[in-house]
Amino acid sequence: MPAPIQLTPQWVQINPSSDLTLRGTVAVPGDKSISHRALMLGCLAQGTTTITGILPSADPQSTAQCLRDLGHEISPLTADPVLVQPGEWREPLQVLDCGNSGTTMRLLLGLLAGRAGQFFCLTGDDSLRGRPMQRVVTPLRQMGAEIWGRQGGTRAPLAVQGQVLKPIAYDSPIASAQVKSAILLAGLGCDGITQVREPAPSRDHTERMLRAFGADITWEHGTVTLQGGAVLRGQSVVVPGDMSSAAFWLVAGAITPGADILLTNVGVNPSRTGILEVLEAMGAQITCHNQRMVAGEPLADIRVQYSALEGVAVGGALIPRLIDEIPILTVAAAFAQGKTVIRDAAELRVKESDRLTAMATQLTRLGVMVEEHPDGLTIHGGSQSLMGTELQTYDDHRIAMALAIAALRAQGASRLAPAGCVQISYPQFWETLQQLCQNNPTPSDAV
Ligand code: S3P
């Protein structure tokens, strides 16, 4: 019998067996969104910031390196805690490389647009250079920012000539935490009140962390109000586990007979828990334990056990609350009885890959019936078994991890390539998958 997971630098092979199950306890890695923000606010504050539990994956590494290039001292992200010692903001002599990270580029644009007299160039990898930047460039230009780039300044590489900005009240056409955060970070240095209104609430980590660092910020009914000019003070930030990473194990546990997985220290900020609500509505057996607040963010341990699932309809204001979990949700849908319809999710077309086409194409290869819509997917689940095959990850971390979970429940081996992209958000993913496949005791005593 081959090992369940065979890993090479180019591809990973998943070799499922009929008696394979998933059991054990997983400390999911730190939240990616919170890790970026802790590094950035640490550099804006006076005094040292310590960050415990940061995610040391490629995306936060991109943010850390850009901030070092801008004059700040940050310990290697593998340290725990990571120390951020803010320095004088300097004009970098090199192009800032945001790698694969949309959060790095969009939030840095907000942070740098108001550094009057300094000039910055930002770029990223092939995927990031193809992603829309207009959504942050438009409001920042309304604040007085000078930004140039390809396609009218809406695609990287981008150049920013820092200006004195003026505050705005912005009605965002999309529910995007990156847009909201870029405007708030620009508003911090403005004289007066900056407001952002969104059509539906997106993740609020920036607001929570700005308040913890001493900013004068309030939010209610989808509107955030920030008074510019506050002096931020360095803090001790504790980063919770990432719900977006936990989601792979939540679905893996829900669809694998005999599975019993305990996920510890997972962030359960309500702006991120859409996936829990949808899986519960599908019939998943999920229980939350030890709910607590740590450094302004709610945390819990979450246990998932196998149970039969049923299809659901997902759309509207729920979408921003599970935006990064949709690829793995389509895998749950493939194993649920009946039809799952996902709508209002056109944003997925401009993520690290076009995630709607990616999941539709690859699930179809595995034998699932999927219909693609401009803004979503209909997945006809549960009727046939999946057959292992060659799978394309589009070099997108969340597509790779979602397909790995689907392949684990297929008949016959699947080979996924490229597989190194899990480094973007979850470097330990393959190792944790191997561990869960071993015949572990159930984690029942731990909760
Ligand atoms: C993020 C916000 C979301 C999410 C992304 C991380 C953030 O993007 O998809 O992975 O850290 O602010 P949008 O703001 O574009 O929806």
C-alpha cells in the first residue's frame, strides 16, 4: 500500500484507501489577515509591538520584507514572539515586492499614499499583477493620492508619489476588507474624519486592531468612522488560528466516515464564521468549546465529526463572511445529497486565480456535476463517486488544499500540481494531512 500522501517539490499524490479516516488535534496556523495587520500597525505605532502566533507563511513574509525595505526592524517571522521596532519611514531604493499577496499590495497602497514627498514602486508575481487595483486606487485618488500603473493605474506594477491626503466619506461598491482597510490606513494620517460604508460587512480585523493600538474609531450598521491624527502605541498582539485554514479540516472531517478532528485556538470573529453556519446548515456535526476573548478577537476550539450532509443555497451578505472558504465549500457540496447553489460570488473570479472556473473544471475532472454561473456555481452532490485523476491547482493555495481534500475521498490516486503554493498560507498543510491520516486516537478527551 503506498502512503496516503506522496510529496515531491513539483506535485503531490493523494492515495486514498477505503478504510482511511482523519483523527487528531490540529493547532491551525495563525490568521493571515491579522498577521499582515499586526506587522503594519506595529510599524505605524510608537514603541515596540510583539506578535505571538504570527503566520510565518509566504504572504506575511512579503508584508514583513516590504516593511523592512521601508525602514523598520522586524524579527524573522519564525521567531515567537516576533518583534516589530518601528524606524523612520524611508523611501525605498528598490521596488517593493508584494509577491502573491493582494492584502500586502492593497493595504500598503493606503499606507504609503499619504507619505508626502516620498516615492514608491510596488509589484508582485504574475497572479498579483493581473489582479484589479482600481478598487483601492479610485478612493485613494479621491483623497488626493497620486498613483500610476498599467491600465490607467489599475494594475501593478504601480508607482505612488506620496501626497498630503484629505479625508473622505466613501461608499464602497464592494464588500471588501482590503478596500476598507486601505482607506482607513490612509485616513489615519489625515486631518479630520474618514468614513467607509460597505454594502455588507467584511472582516473587521483592521477596525479592532486600530482601536487596540489607540485609534479613535467606531463602527456600526456597515459604516466605519475614523478620526485622523491619533498617535498609535505599540501593543502585544496574539494572533488566533485562521478560520480559512481550519475550514479545510472542518470539511475533511465532515465528509470522511469515522473522522473526528479537534481544531484548537481558532479565531471565531463573526465576520469570518460564515463557513461554520453553512456547514451546520448542511448537517455537519460541529461543536465549539472554550470560547474566549484574546487581544480583542474571539477564539474557540472546534470539533468536527463525520455526518451526512445535504445541499444548501449560499449567497448575499453571507458571501463576504466566507469568501476564502468557497473553494473548500464546493468540496463539501460534492459530498452532500442534492444540489448546492452558490451565488453573488463573482469576486472569486479575481482572487489568486479565477476560483469559480478552477473548482468547476477540477471537480468536473473528478466526476462531479457542476454548473458554472457568472457569479457562482451549482454543484450536484452525492450521486456518484469521485474518481482520482490528474488535477491542476492553478498555483493557487486554496484551490490546491481544497482539491487535496476532495482527492482524499475519491476512488484511486490523484496527482495535484503545482503543490508548493500551500506555502502562501499554510506551509504545514501536507504534514498535518499526513498526521491526520495516521491511526490516531479520537480527540474526545481533550474537550
Ligand atoms: C482579506 C480580505 C479578503 C480576502 C483576502 C484577505 C484581508 O479580500 O479574500 O484573502 O486580509 O483583508 P477582499 O477584501 O478583496 O474581499
